[in-house]
Amino acid sequence: MTNPFLIGEKIYLRAPEEEDAPVYALSENHPEARAYLYYALPTNVREHRQRIDERVKDHNSIWFTIATKEPDEPIGTTALVRIDWVGRMATFYIAIAESKNWSHGYGSEVTRLIIDYAFATLNFNRIQLHVSTDNPRAVKAYEKNGFKIEGTLRQAMYFDNRYHDFYVMGILKEDWLKLKSK
């Protein structure tokens, strides 16, 4: 493991490094990932190197590279963004670049690590996210980790010639504490 910050069973999270830029670009460019993340514009590695530098300096977000333990390789990115330090809340983001790394439990494990970190270390009270209603696998992973559907954003995103609805999902610290006590 290279510079691990949060360690799970199969994956670990670490601070983004410049050499992670290719997997960040792949997370936004690969057609399979874009089908769920709704990126409309292409990006390149150079642009992501610059973004990594900017994100490290941004005090309203905390970014991580997702890496597998065996083999030790980056597979995606996750973050707490739009952090409200007074309101003790943030928005959760995750992107696993290639479908070959989907359905291995990595997304659920990343979600659990981020939730634990946000509530136990940062003392947040709420984490929220937006997820397409067309992505039941992600919704299931979030629900497994304690998120609840709180509402629907109708026609929130235009992609692939149609409008898509999104769920607003959230978890409170009290929900997390109940899950941890089981």
C-alpha cells in the first residue's frame, strides 16, 4: 500500500497524487462510468493533474484515490465535497473508473470508510448524495450503508438524449450510531 489513509478489507483510500491523474480522467471519460456519472465533456490527464493540485488546496472538499490492496493499483476516486464546516455536513462522491472493478464490493467498502471517517473523525452530522434513479446497484450499496432516500429531483440531469431523475439520499450521525451498535 502506498501512503494509506483509510484502510478497508479489499481497498484503501489515500491522498491523490499527480500520478493518479490517468484514473481520474478515465473515471470521467470511460463510456461505462459516464453512463452513471453523466459527464458530457472529455477531460485529459493534464487537466486532472491540475485539478488534483487545486483539490488538495480546497478546504471545502476532501479527495481520496481509491486503490485496491492486491494488486496495489488506483481504480477510482471518492470525496466529501461542498463541506459545510459550521452545519457539519458534506456531499459524498464516488467514481470507480471501469466496470471490471464494479460488483466486487469496492463501492460499499469505500462508502463505509468515508461514512466512518466523516462521523467519527470529522464529527459531521449529515452526509448526503445524489444518485440516478437508473442506478439501482448504487442505491442498494448506499442503503446497505445506512443512507435513506429523502426525495427525488425530477429531470435533474440531461444525458444521452433524455432527462434523468435523481434521488437525494442522506445519512445522519444518529443513523450511523444505530448501525454501529447492531
